Amino acid sequence: MSMWRRKESEKPAVRPVKTELLEGWTYHIHEASSLAQAMTFLRQTPVTGPGVYVVVETPQGNIGRDLIYIFHEPAGTPIEHGPRPPLPEPVPSSTHCAWCGFYVEPFDLAQVPGTATTYELHLTVDDVLKNGGGFRCRRCDLLQCGWCAGLAASSGEREARCRSCGTAVHSHVTLP
């Protein structure tokens, strides 16, 4: 055997194939010999920005990861929420969660020009988590995603609170 050839056990479980840019979306395509290898890889490969997908092609079918889910490709059927590793310390940002660094989709509220109307936004946990939504703390101004606000692991009705100062960042989120 040539010293330049890798042993089968030394080959990486998941190999990059190509990156495609299609209509404003970025697809990082990989291949693996099993779904188990693909799942392990996707759990360890965070996608922190919008419009980016990591897809792993396997003989048993393709799976991918985006900002929110690990999913079956091409239908997009969710398998599980992708893990969000914490940052070593909070990082203030106007677009990314201070606690995990993932992009946070802002919720837009319609405002009536020339009025001082206060709006309440009633959301379900799916509204927050499925859309990569989050909250900005009224007191310390840190942005945090729904996962870091504790919504993904909770049940019942409760207030989403800032991890930094404990302020209620939104009091009308209904959880299953």
C-alpha cells in the first residue's frame, strides 16, 4: 500500500463536496456513508446565519441543517432542533443572540404613524423558534434567541426573561 493512501478508518466520516449559491441561498454540500455519520456531523456544525444550509448526502437519503432545524432533504421535514453551543461570554449585537451568536429574526410590529399606541405581541413558542425569533431586553439591550431565553425547554405559560439581568423581555408568549 502506498504511504500516500489513507486507511479506510482514517477517512473523514463526512466529506465536503461543493458549495452552491442559488438565488441568494448558500448550500454547503457534503457526503457521508451513513445517516448516523451525517446526524453527528450536523449536530456539531452550527449554522448561525440566515439563508445558509448544510446538506449531507447519504445512501439512505439526504439531511440538512439551517438556522433552526436538522431536517430531511428535500422536503424540509424537521428531525430536531439543531443544538446551539453557547458563546464563552455574551457578545452584544443588533442582529445575533448575545448568548449563542445565532442570527435572530426580528419581529416586526405595525405602528400607526402619529400615535402613541402601545402594542402587545402574542406569540406561540412555534412562532419564536420556527422563525429564529428572539427578544431584546428592555433594560440591558441584549438580544437573545428563543432557545437562550429558555423557551425551547419549557412548558406551560411563563415569561421569557433576559439571561443577563432577569428582566421580563416579553410577557405574552404561550408555550405548549
